[in-house]
Amino acid sequence: MGKGLLIAIGLTLTLSSLIPVDSIDHNIETIDITVGLSYIKQLQHPRCNSLNTIPIDDLSVDYKILSSLVGLVGNLLIFIYCCLAIGSLCDKHFVPNLSDLGDSLSLSHEITATLLIPFGTSGPEIFSSIVGILFTDNDIGTGAIIGSSCYNQLAIPAVCGLTVAIFVGRPVKLDSELILKDLFFFIISIIGLIFTIKDNRVDIMDAILLLILFGLYICVKVGQTSGEPTTNNEANVESCEEQSSGKTCDDINDDNSEDSLVFKYLDIVLLPISTLFDITMPSKMSSLYKFFISMIWLSTLSYFSVVSITDFSETLCIPHTIAGMTILAAGSAVPDLVTSVIVIKRTGRASMGISSAISANIFAILLGLGLPWFIKCTINGFYTTSPSFGLYSNSLPFTSCLLLLTVFALILSLKMSDWQLFHKLSYLCGSIHALFLVLTVVVEYLV
């Protein structure tokens, strides 16, 4: 192969800083390139399935590198497309249909907002976790829940703070009482998670504990919502022109037109899958049937996203837990991030967006882990004497403790920024999130 291909391969393999070198079973093939990499090592490692399946003596090094690169890029493209399709499904079909489903079941708006809508927003994380736990022999689903929880509580406020600074022009006051209530339940959820995986095993009682906490959370939220009058939680939000510091509503509409152009290109890319969504879920279909078909689509897309990112991580010898906490977590949380940014740009409201992201974390931990763990323990109980299973990564209990620390760091950051969403809070949350990612990688390789 030519030099250009080797340079591309070399750039791709700079990610090998994450690769633990345990053993080298074959001769090392050295390739001279001009971008600072002196050697490209053909490694044999238990996680590197794409390399282990190709006999080194049968095929040329160039062919092996090319096939691995094609698989790497292909899995990444499949993952990105599945994440975009899941976001489109949730935005246009799943979440809007939940409101209609609540009306058809004669549920109050409070119960719909408390139970159904957070389930819809946390749908990508929950279904990714279910697929990862039930259909793969690794911890990528559990890692995705922990990673997306940190992403939602830190990365979303960080990006939203920059959005306010750029498009609103002045700080937006956050509702401290609303956010602290959700953070309190989030802390309880994380403590329950730490308790269940402290010995690196999960039994059926651990899963039941998470499901009981989920039921208690729903009861408390429904009771709180039913006892409170419907008010505007953003009492400090002013009119469009007052929030914009000189920007008129027409200026903001011009900014939104740029977003419309971006979404127009995305609509073109997603046209094939969107057409299938429209065919299988026509507008005249009842909300109950549409709900079940949406669940089937979510399960299918989540399955392909988890499988593709699993193969991607194995190609680069990245631990599944790390891949779940970083790539899969970011992909599943992108819809929440995009929605929050659009809402802030158009209305200036932020408290409800941050509160919804935290509520989605609670749903993801208690339901997204509790339900598949309960199912897996029940299935194992039929085939073994013990209805339990072990976790593959020894670092998950430590990572869960780090997640708990990030909650207190977020509260401290909100206090330091005087509960105002602006660039100061954005920098603090972004720094904490980056530190969390670094520590999770260090813990994964040290434990």
C-alpha cells in the first residue's frame, strides 16, 4: 500500500495510548512513516478480536491494517448514524407520543410530566443499558449509564452556559430549589448503585432495591407535583429583548435560522430511516400502538449502536467500560444536549432543562440498571443455583463513587456561580467533567 494509507493508519493508531500491552505473540511489523510514529505494532490482545481473527502468517500486513481500518470506520459511522436516528425518533415520535398516551390513558398532566416525559428523554440511555447488559458479555451498558449521568449533569450545564453567554448575553438565574430537589434524589440513586455493586456482583435483591427506590421516587415526585400549583419555574426570565442585551428577537430568529439549516442537512442524511419511521408510525395510528412500535425501534437502534461501539472499542483495545462511559454515553446524551441548547436559545429558560437532565439520570440508574439486572438475575436463576452475576470491570464501584463526588462538585460550582447560568458555571462544569473522564480512565487501568 502507499505512503498515504500508512500515514492515515498512523494517525488513527495514535489512539493506542489507551491500549494496555500485555503480550506480543508474533513478530512486530515495523513501518516507517513521517508523522512522528516510528512503529506500528501488530498486537495480539484478548480484547482485540479484529486482530486475533486474522492469522498473521496468511495475509499481508497491509491487508490486515486495511481491513481493521475499514471495520473501525464502518463501526463508527454506524454508531453515529444510530445515535442521530435515536435522537430523531425521540424528538419527533417517541416523546411527543408520550403526551398523547397520557391523555388517552386519562392521566393527569402532572403524572405525564413526572413519569412519561423523563422516561422518554432517558430512553436512549435506558435501552442502550438493556441491550448492553442482556445481549453482550461486558459492562458497556453499565458504563454508559454512569458516563451519561455525569455527561447530563456536567456537560449539559457547561454547553448551556456557553449558549447563554453567546446568544443571551447576560446570566440566567437558576431555580435553586427545583434543581436541589432533583439532585437530592440523584444522590440517593447513586448511593443505591454503590451499595448494589460494592462487591462487584449483582444479585436479584440488589436489582429489587433499585426498582423499589424508583417506585418511591415516582411516588414522591407525583405527590410533590400534585400539591404544587402550576407556575412558571423561570420567574426571573425576562422578555426576549431584555435577556438579549441589545439583541432583538429578529436577531435571535436569524440565529435560529442557522440551526434550521443544520437540521435541514441532518434531515437529508436521516431521510431513509425517517421514512421508515413515518411508514411504521403514521399520524392516524393510536398512541398506544405507536408507543410499542417506538419501543421496538429504540431497542433495534440501541442494539446496533451498542454492538458497533463494542466492536470499535475491541479494535482499538479500549476497555468496554471506558467506551461506554465516553463514546456511548456522549452519543446517547446528544439528543438531551441539543434540545437544551435550542430551548435556551429560543426562550432563555434553563432550570427546567437542567432539572429534566437530572431526572433522566435518576430514571437511567434506577430503571435502566434495575430492570435489566432483575431480568438477567431471574434468567440466571433458572440455569444456576444463584440468581446473580458478576461484573467484568473491577473499577465500576470506584467510578460510581467518583460520580457521587461530581454531584457535590456540581452543587459547589452552582453556589460559586451564585446559581447563575453563564460562562463561569460553564468553565467549572467543563473542568469537573474532564477531570472525571481522566480519573475513570486511570482507575480502569489501575484497578
